[in-house]
Amino acid sequence: MKLTRITINIEQMGGVPCIRNLRIPVATIIGLVAKGKTVKEIIADYPDLEADDIQEALLFAAKAVEERQLPIVPER
């Protein structure tokens, strides 16, 4: 799957992955979703975004951690 809504430009936001050349980092979107914000709420806060932008940010995040080992502490 090709991600078309995620852009990386070293001259914008220091090369942080953003949504469609907007100054909205993917990490910001992922953080909002993690805090329980709905797509509707995120778009209300960031009216330049579209629902597909949020979906692609989630896909990008999933790909970024795919097949990596994360330091998760087991429950005791």
C-alpha cells in the first residue's frame, strides 16, 4: 500500500512526517487518537484535515512499528 497523504520535507518541521504538506505532524494525530478523540473531534480542531488523513496517519504509525521489538515490561 502506498501512502500518499504523508509527506516528509526536511525544510518543513525539520523533516517530521506530516499530513499533506500541512504543518500537522502525524505524531500529533496519533496522539489525539490515543487520547480518545474521535475523527469528528480531530477535524473540528484541525479543519484542514480530512478523515482519510487520519486513517493514513494510523496506517503510517502501524507500518513504523511493524516487525520491531518494543521494550514492553511484562506484568508481574
